[in-house]
Amino acid sequence: MNSRALPIAGALLLGLFGIWAGLRVHTGHAPVRLAAAGGASARAQSDPAPMVTGVDAAFDEGVPTPSKIPEQLPDFSLGDRTGKPTSVSTWRGKSLILNFWATWCAPCRREIPLLESLYAEWGDRDVEVVGIAVDYRDKVVAYADELKIAYPLLIGEQDALDVAAAFGVGTPVFPFTVFTDRRGDIVTLYLGELHKPQADLILSVVQHLDQHRMDLAQARQSIAAGLQALAPKHAG
């Protein structure tokens, strides 16, 4: 749908949301803080619930921690670059990196070269990067063409916000990234700007999971421990 045809209320919602989220998302390499899907700071080792991971800044007072993260990838469809409705099931059988972003979000823009490198490096190992842009289609397409983004993009406005809510992020702070295994299990949700060490760690664990070298609960715990170990290297 052409952005000029949007109802005024919808445009106002996106504008106010963009201002708020832009103020709340912080940058820099802050230490990692872990929170469980239900909002608790820790879970028993036997609990296989998806973990929320990310930078301390993403959990500032007033920014709600994502909750009610589904165990399995929700089924959803959004328009691609041409506006054609495209289901996430298009990539069934692959491990997914679902990156939620917007053109006005500075940390989101900084992530794009990393996502491009992950797309090139992990593509032959059945890992797919999909960018989910919560923004106006014309802006996303123009920006993607300018940067020559190669990985697939899904684009939406309120419908994309609804998809974010389906992952438990009812009040999104961009960027955030969802990692799944080949079966569609949600392994972790990373809140905030993603960096290569964290991405490589998570994807390496997902590969072990896909190769049946560990179970889902072990994979989630391994990611949590690994990100905690990486945190001092990104402090300051």
C-alpha cells in the first residue's frame, strides 16, 4: 500500500513510535544482561524456555523486557520488496536469523553489513537471513537499493508491528533479532544491536543443535553462558 494512502492515525502511530524507540535504543558495547521469557533474571537449568539476550541498555527502566516468547516460529506473512505477500514458511527447513529493523534506527543501519556477511558466510549451511522492516515500503526499498542489500526483506507497518508482538515484543525497541533452528524452534531472541562475536556464538550453537549434538535446552543454556563470557570484552 502506498504510504500516502495510509490513514492519518496509522502514520501518527508510526511517527510517535519511531521517536520513542529512537530515544530508547542506545548504542555502544554494553555488558550483556540475560532475562528469561517470563521476565525473571534466571531460570532452572532444566527449563527450556526461549531466552531473551541483549545489551544492558535495551533493558533500561521504562523499556519492557519481551515476554511470552513462543516456543515455535509463528506463521506470518508480510510483503516483500515488490509488495508480494510472502510467508515465513518460504524458508521452512532452514535456521533463520530474523532481524527486526527500521530505516530511521541508527543501530539497525549499523547492523546491515554484519547481516550481509552472515548471509554470505552461513548461507551454504542452511541458514537464512531475513530482514523484517517496520517502516514505509518506499523508504525501505530505496534504502535497500542504495546499500545493495542482498538478503531477503519483508516489509510492513502495523502488520509488521503485529508480527513483532507475536514474538513477545509488544513494545519493540529496535533492532532485535530472533534465531531459530531448522525445526522452527526459537532458540534465542537478541534484543539490541548485534555484533559479530555474539552472532557467531549463537549460530555455532544453532549448528550443533541442528546436527543433533545437543538438545534445545542445552543450546539455550550454552548461548546464555557464552554471551556472559563475551560481555567483559564489550564493556566500556
